[in-house]
Amino acid sequence: MLGIADISADQVEKAASPQRQNFFILLLLAATIGLFIYLLWPGRFFFNWPQFIFFCLVIFLAENFCIDLPKAGAVSVTFTLILAAIILFGPAIPAVASIFGALIWRDLKKGTHPYRWLFNGCQYALTAGAAGLAYTASGGPVLSALGRAFIVQDFPNVLFPIIIAIITFFLSNTILVSTVIGLAEEMSPFSVWVVNVRWAIPNYFALAPLGLAIAQISMTIGSVGVILILMPLIVARQTFQIYMGLRNAYLDTVRSLIAALEAKDPYTKGHSERVSALAQKIGQHLKIREDQIEILRYAGILHDIGKIGTARYILRKTGKLTEDEFQRIRLHPEWGAMILMEIKFLSNVVPAIFHHHEKFDGSGYIDGIAGEEIPLLARILTAADAFDAMTSPRPYRGALPVDKACREMIECSGTQFDPVIIKALLHILEYHDQEELSEGQLQFNAYEN
């Protein structure tokens, strides 16, 4: 991440495990109180009120220019300011001042759940305090105590404690945030970490020199220099905002493509989302990498996008297809792959979509490959697609009951489907109450973006 992440109000209010989540937040509160008692004990660490007020202000402003992350949380450039404060003053001032990062203006206006304020304030303080203590414990010099900025002779020795502080900040910040989001969403904290923050590791080290520069300038010419050097941070924030805007634009493209397909074939409405959700659940059960599950998410949504090129009368035909009509509809995986390979953001879903009508025994299409020659994600998609197709009504037949669809999947295991994936599918279905079955359909909740 570029800075401190947080959880959204609706995640706190609608947490799947509120007791565990709230207990975790209360533990953080107790830890924060203990930390403050230690840091603010008279004479233990440097504390200067004017500098404290100044850093409270700049941290507050930095957090109010945060950017939302894909699944949950938000990101800011506050890290550089906290690192500068650690180098300048040690752990006390950054730990206490970072609490003001919890005061987000947009949340003040809409009224945020109290546990969000509590979590953010505690998480910010613990993260900054832990990084500051790691810095001083590893021999990092505090510039306010030195009475000067770093000089050439201080390098490279000073780099080691700075790196220790960066690593401590990163691990503390991301583990705490991933844990509370995981509790709120009933997801593995590691899965949250992989999707939301793993990519940000280089950014911490890229922005660390800026934190060091802020400390040097502040020590040399005072707080005015800090304000001047904040301009590059604004540029960095704007660049990341553009990236996230492009990502959201791509997601809008996906939604538009699906809307176009559903307008053409209303019988597939909701099918893509259900296939996506079920494919993700299979992937999670098989413990495949989280980035692969993210690919499954989009592949499931877009697996039939090639049907845009199929005539409407074929898609809506209630009788048996002619051989020519069948051959034309068999082209939709290839057409879908051709559409998506031109969109860079979606190019990694192409193999799964191109091969999602292959069969495990090699009798499928487009390439007629068999077994593990078929990409794993395509094999998962094949099973999820077939199950939802059988349990959904179509123009030429009604929906099959779930138990009968399961028997069909078992009978075709080893021929049409990968037996390992069918075993995973059946395991998932066992965890759903019969009340969740409606008109032969099993409903799944896809992850929100």
C-alpha cells in the first residue's frame, strides 16, 4: 500500500462474524492503551507539542485523500509522513498523531459506525508506534535528539534501522487490516492480503526515500519545507487515482458486455454471475492462488460473451438445433477469446474462456484436448457452467432439481468433467441448506468489487 488502509462502515455493520471482529478490535484498543502508557511515560521519549499539532494536521489531510482498494479498505500516502516523524522524533509523536488519520471527512458527513473509528485509530497508532520502536531499537538516530540532519558520515549505517521500520510498518499495517476485513467478510486474511496489498510492497520502499527527505528538510528549514515537499505526494496520489479509475472503467466495460449479452439472450440473465461465484468457491476449496481465483471471477462472468456473435433466433430457439446452428453456437468460446484478448486488463481470462467447453476425455471443443492439458481454470469453469445450466430453466427445457443435477455431474465425472473438481463441487453443495434451493437453482453470493 501507499499508506494506511481502513475498513468501510458497511463492512463493520454487516460483518459475518461481528463478535469475533468486535473482540479483535477491543484487543487492539487494550494494546493501544498499553502502548500509549509506555510511550508517554515522562522522560521516556521526546514529545514536542507544536510538532505534534503540525503532524496531526498533515496526517489528517493525507488520509482524507485516500483511494479505495478493489475488495475493501483504502490506501493513502500517510506512510511517508509517519516515517518522517519517526526519524525526526522517535515513536511517541507519530503514534499519537496518527490517530487523527481516523478522522475521514467523508465519514464524518455520512455518520460512520463507531467500531470503524475505534479500529482505525488503534490500528494507526499501533502501526506507527511499532515502526517507531523498531527504528529506535535497531539503532536509528532521532534527529531532534541529534540536533541536526543526517550527514554523509551517517550513511549507510542509518539505512538499516529505516528498512526495519519500513518492514515493521508494512507488516503491522497490512496484517491488522487484512485480519479485520477477513473477519468482516468471512474470508481468509491471507486472501485479503494477497488481493489488496501484496502488490504494494515495492511502493513502500519507493516512497521511503521521500519520508527520509521530509525528515531532512524539516530538520534543516522547518515545517515550511515539509509543506513544499508534499507536492510530489499529491502527484503520486493522483497517478494512483488514475490507475484505479482505469481499473473501474475496465469493470464497467465488463458489465456493459454482460448487459449486451443478457439483452440478447434473457434466459442467461444471472447465469454468468452464478457461474462466477460457484467457480470461485471451487477454486477456494482447491486452495488455488488468490490471483487465480480473481481470474475465475472474471472468466465466470464473461465465459459466454462470445454468444454476442450468435444469432438471436438460435439462442432463443425452443426446438432442436440443426447441425449448422449447433456448429455456429460452438464457436462462442473462440469468439469470446477474440473479443477479450484485445482488452489488456482481461487478457488473462482468455485461456479459461477459450477452453471451457473441452471435456476431460478429449471429446470437447475447441481444441479437443484432454485431462490436465485443459487449463485448470477452464476445468473449473466447465463444471460450474454445466451445473448452473442444468439447474436453470432454458427455452427448450425446465430446470433440473439440484439432486438430479448432482447425479448427472457424478455420472459424467472422468469423461466430461475432472473428477477432482466434481468432488470439490459436491463438497461445496453439502454446506448449503435446503432452504437456499429455489426452483432448482442454488444461489451464490459473488464477492463485491
